[in-house]
Amino acid sequence: MAARQEELRERLRGLGFEEVRFVRLSALNGEGLRKWLESGYHGDMHWMERTEGKRTDPGLVLEGARSAIVLGVNYLQGGGGGTAALGPSGTPSWARYSLYQDYHDTLKPALARAGRLLEEGFGAGASDYRYYVDTGPVLERAWAARSGAGFVGKNSMLISRTHGNWLFIASILTRLELEPDPPLTRRADPGAVGLLCGKCTRCMDACPTAAFPAPGVVDARRCISYQTIENRGIIPAELRAAVGSRVYGCDTCLEVCPWNRFARAGRRMILSSRGDIAAIPLRELLELTPARFAEVFSGTAIKRVKLAGLLRNACVAAGNSGDPSLLGPLLRLAAHASPVVRAHAVWAARRLGAGALLAQARARESDPEVIAEYGPAPQAQAEG
Ligand code: B12
């Protein structure tokens, strides 16, 4: 078994999975997830509630599941790591993971191939398996931590000693009894949050919206990643200034983690890089048409927020930019078909000084010469 497993590990590495680890499955103590859901930290992600049982018991996902193969794919682009990757003022910033062709799509063929390698190596007993990359009801970080692929940091990320926190996690559940790899420590709770964080709290301190009620616990409702990707409605007004120039996701609690100093650029993901997206000026985002949105973003994870979501996020970034030259496109968006876009466009326009312009225009409407020429102004209309 051991030799066959090592051979499988090598072949999976050959598919571009930078981390390949094996873990024995059992029902997890679901207390962490329970408390998280009870606290409402999942916001509107009701699918997390619906799949709670499956998330803590892999046997409900694949009956008789005994082991998982945990696969990590490094998505760091460029050398080094650990420096702030936020765009210069006025340039939108994007979460690093989004600047690729959609990883759900690009990793799936490799996972299908991985499944076939499992069957080839272990025969008929291995023919029934399930594979996921962010797509299944699996507590991916808990299993990854148990497998020794890393530890769960105070930023709640799986942190690898080799790749920092820049790993996508995929998993293959199988009924085979594979030999488990050791976790990073053999202490009673190998998944303990912050295992190798020591006293460091940089991630929690750097979070612009104070989204960590406790180490390793994210209140998604305050997390910029949730607000700019998962939330399809109004971004709470009190969080908008802190969103800064981020138009899709947030990496702040990842960027500051000192474990990233060991990370090197990934090998596999570079093949599907969409780094070109980072160069799109904010003005161009504000002027996106449906056709241009499809042209630029189809095939990326960003398409998930749809045009209205991206326009909404671009409005918030524009409102935070301090650049009044963006008022033109913002005022056009203030008449957009989507009420969500309109609301954020008006907020941004006001922040950039349009409130004063509108007040001036109204004052001119009561100017006797203007009234003499054009008649009295019609009843003021609501702006939102
Ligand atoms: C919902 C979700 C979100 C939500 C909530 C995030 C959160 N922290 O829970 C939002 C939208 C905010 C989000 C944001 C991001 N996400 Co997300 N998200 C998920 C998803 C679908 C479920 C996570 C979940 O179950 N949360 C509930 C909490 C309670 O569980 P948890 O975070 O896993 O952490 C607990 C357990 O791991 C447990 N635990 C840890 N070790 C052990 C060991 C044992 C034995 C036990 C019992 C328990 C245990 O303790 C932790 C704290 O309670 C996963 C995919 C998946 N199926 O797992 C991706 C996932 C976690 N996301 C991912 C990514 C990349 C991101 C972002 C970086 C994207 C971005 N740049 O904007 C941010 C990071 C923000 C952050 N600091 O979390 C990656 C993380 C990879 C990694 N190296 O950790 C995942 C794994 C997707 C993937 N397959 O690659 N995400």
C-alpha cells in the first residue's frame, strides 16, 4: 500500500498539484461550524446551513468514505510574497486568486485525471470517489490541517510552511483506507487554530473591517471578500469606506502573514493567468457594457458577481478614490437599471462632491433670471 500511495503522490504532483497529502476521515466535532452558523457569521450563505451535517460528516457525502486525498495548488503569481498587493490609488485591486481563468473550471480536468489515477493504482475498490475544489460540502481546511498540508492560522486560512496561505485546496474522498500523513504536530488537536502563529496577530489587526471576532473565526458579514463577492445586494454603508479600492475579494489578512516569506510563485496556475485584468483602469470598469463584461470576464471567477455586482463594487471604489473626474460615469450609473448599482453610484457621487454640485444647480433654479427665462423648477425629485 505504502509504495502504491507514494507512486500515486508522485503522479498527482506530475499533474501540477504542489501539495498531495492523505488523511483518514471520520465524523468531525462540528462545534466550531455550529457556533459559526448560530452566530449568523455566514450572512446570506444559507447553503452553509443546509449542508451543515454533510460538512462535518464526510460519510454523508460519500457513504463509507474512509480517506481523503488533499490537494493544494499554489496560486501566488510573481516572486516572493507577503507585500501589500493593493493597487496604487485609483487603480482597482483584485484578490490574487481572481486573476486567473476560473480555478473551479481549470482544476476540474486535473481532478478528473487524478480520480482515474486513483482507480488505475488501486483497482476496482477505488472506483467510487468524489472530488471537489471549493464546490462540495466539505470542511476543506479542517481536513487539510489534519493531513499536515499546513495549519489553520488566525486569519482562518490554511497556512503551508512551503506555500504560505496561497493554496487552493481540492479534495478527493474515497472508500480506500489510505495510510494517513502526519499532521504538523502530533499534539491532541492537530487542527488547533493558530498552531504556528505564536503571538502574531498581524492578520487580525490589519483587517480593515474588524471581521475577526476571535482568532481563526471570520464574521463573513464584515469580511470584504463576502461583501464584494457573495453579497448581491447593498454593501452596508458603514463598511464602504474600508473597502477602499477593492473591487473583487480581499487579501489583506493573507498579505500580511509572515509565513508568506517562504512562498514562491506557483507552477500550475500561471498557465491560466489573467493578470491583464489588474491593469484595467477604474474608469473603464465604471463604463462596462454587458458585451464588454462578457468579453473580459467570461471564463474567470469574477463573472460570478455579474455585471451589476462589479459595477456596484466599482462605484464603491470610485467613491473612495477621491477622483472627481469619475463623476461623469458615476452620474450615468446613477440612472442604471439596477437599483443596487444606482444606490452605490449616488453614494459615490456624493462622496466625490456631487452633493455640492447638485445643491448649486438647485440654487440656480431659484435664480429670478433663470425662472424668467425657463419658468419655475419642477418639484424636486428623489435622488436615489
Ligand atoms: C464560506 C467560505 C468563505 C466565506 C467565509 C470565510 C470563512 N473564514 O469561513 C467568505 C466569503 C468570507 C470567504 C472568503 C475567502 N475565501 Co473562502 N471559502 C468558504 C468555503 C466555501 C467554506 C468555509 C467554511 O466552511 N467556513 C466555516 C468555518 C467555521 O470553517 P473554516 O473557515 O474552514 O475554519 C474552521 C475549520 O477549519 C476548523 N478547523 C481547523 N482545523 C481543524 C481541525 C479539526 C480537527 C477540526 C475539527 C476543525 C478544524 O476551525 C476553523 C475555525 O472554526 C471554503 C471552501 C470549503 N468547502 O471549505 C472556501 C475557502 C475557505 N476560501 C478560500 C479562499 C481562497 C478565500 C479568500 C482568500 C478569497 C479572497 N481573497 O477574497 C477569502 C479569505 C477570507 C478569510 N480570511 O477567510 C479557500 C482557502 C484556502 C486556504 N489556503 O485556506 C477555500 C478553502 C476554497 C478553496 N477550495 O480553496 N470564504
